[in-house]
Amino acid sequence: MAITIEEAIATIVKNIPGAPFPDTVDTVKTGDTSQVVKGIIVTFLTSCEIIEQAVQQNANFIITHEPTFYNHADQTDWLADDPVYQAKRRMIAEHNLVVWRFHDYLHTLQPDITVVGAFRELGWEAAMHPEEYFRCQLPPTTLGQLVSHVKARLGIDTVRVVGDLDMPCQKIGLLPGFPPYQMQMGFLGHPEVEVLICGEIHEWETLEYARDAIRLGHKKALVVIGHAASEEPGMKWIVPWIQNLLPPDVPIQFVPTRKVLKSV
């Protein structure tokens, strides 16, 4: 059954509680939405590699969680004469692609699929608290063993840690992405959270709170795994939800955004 990109977006939004939102970054960034969907790519971020993969797979609709043009609101006035921006925009236009952001609406789903997806990827979903779904309690381990598990399950080479790697721990909090610092510190300060695993921080905020908490004798640790590593599992696990809303013959798949930061 044929469906246009505009109709696909409207169907997704219709199934978001409280949508449509009057003020959201979840807008079409570029492209003609009146065309029929040939294939959908769901991804964390629309890099040039993702655009190339969409072309190779004959997909004309990219659903992206994070910005395409290097800032939260995808404002492009300041980029008008930038050669990188111009080339990326040409790539999208030449292949008649549509890029739509799925950020605010996705985080509105409860429980937040980025949290659930990360817990699933880590193998901890069964240990999630039934009400405070951002935390779980694991069998006894050490911070060092916990970090090794996270790296192995998420396929990442490097994380940043505040805390004693020999510290025994069981009570874990998980905040993917980059929520406000008040939320990060509130969760790290939660009496039932010993270790907070998060995506991204400002170093003068949550990091310093963790440093002071430990210095003052609190049993706490902070593990920073990176924004993409923390939210990509959620983008993968949202694919079945989207697929169930659209005609079954619409091809849709998750494509990971290749990690670009290297440890040297």
C-alpha cells in the first residue's frame, strides 16, 4: 500500500501523546514530503555516510534523532556560505531525500525508548525498577567490572569515569543523551543510585557534582559513555513501533551512525 512521506509523518505524530507540539525541533529539515515512501532509514544522526547508505538502499526518507546541520534547531542562516553545509545539502537534494527529525516526540513516549533501549542493549531490562524506570539493581559487581560490561555490550572503546573502579556497586541509574544538568545531578544524588551512566555532560556541572559527592564520603560514581552510544540503542528499538504504524510493505531499517571520535 503506497503512503506518502507526509502521511507517514502524520501517522507517527498522531500516535504521540499530546502531539502535535506547538514548539518542537521535530520538523522536516529538507525535501519534498509529497513523494511516496520508497524506504525509511532510522538513525541517530544524519551524517554524510547515512545519506550515502540511504541512496544505496533506495530509501528516500530519513528519520533522524539528532540535528542534521550542526545545531539543535538546525538553523542554517549562519551556514549559507559554508562549503561543508552546501555540499551536504546538495547530496540530500540530488537524491530527492527527505530528512525529518524525531527527537521531542520520541522522548515523550513513556517509558522513554532511549532509556529502555539502552537497558535492553546492556542486558539489564529485567532488572529495571517497575516505576522509576531510569534505574535498576544488578547483582553485586565493581565499578570496573560494570564499565567493562558497558563497553563490551555497546561496542565502545572508551568511556570516562569519575569514581573508584574497585567500588562495589549494584544500584545503577541510566540517563541517555544530554538531559539538563539538574536532572543528571538529581539522579546521581538519588538515594538508590550509586552509579549514574549518562551520555554527555558539561564538565563544570555534573562532573564536579560527582567529584564533590565522592570527596564528601558518598558512595557515588559517574560513567560518561557518549551521546551517540547512549541513544543509538533506543533508535534501533523504536523501529518496530514505527513499522507497526505504517503499511507492512514499507521497508524500514535502523542504520547506526558510525562512531567518529577515536582515542589516541
